[in-house]
Amino acid sequence: MRGNPAGQKRFLADIQRLLSTLLMREVADPRFNGVSITRIETSGRQLLHVWVYHNGESDPELCVQSLNRMAPHFEHLLRRALPRRRLPKLQFQWDEAFEKSGDVLQMLRNLETP
């Protein structure tokens, strides 16, 4: 299977950087404090999957629903910031793999201590 071309990788990195900045600066909702964008993947030309994780105790389902309701606002701001003719729609999803990686790291730390 072919990897992403360099231009697409730069585009996805720019989207991730801009969305992270927007979450920190543009959104005044305290529920999103600590929300991190862990990765972004394309699904054709029409959709971007934005994987998020929140280290706090907020409900993952509620967090993702709120972010998906705000997706048109983020899309509008991204269109203004990026010089592209069209931008794919955003779909936020909870990153369970990131959560599991933290558990694995904790188990490794526990093995190191005598």
C-alpha cells in the first residue's frame, strides 16, 4: 500500500497544528481544556478523521459530540487560513489507541521499579 505523498503529509500536519491552535485560542468552553489532537487521517477527498484524546475525566462521547457540532466553525476558520480551493469535512473521533498506549507505558514503568 502506498504511503501519503509529502505534500499531503504537510497538509495534514498544517491542519493538525491549526486545529490545535484553534482549540486553545478560539474556544472558550472549559470542557475542551486539555483536549489533544493525536492524529489526522484522510478518507478520500471528502472527509478528514480527527482523532482526539482528553486526559481529564470528561465523557469521551460528550466531548466528541460537542467537537462535531463545532466542526463547521473549525472548517470555516481553516478555509480562511489555508490557501486551498476545497477542504474536506471534519469528523472528530475518540482515540482509544492513545489511551491504551498510556496503559502500556504505565505497565513498563511498573516493571522497572523493584
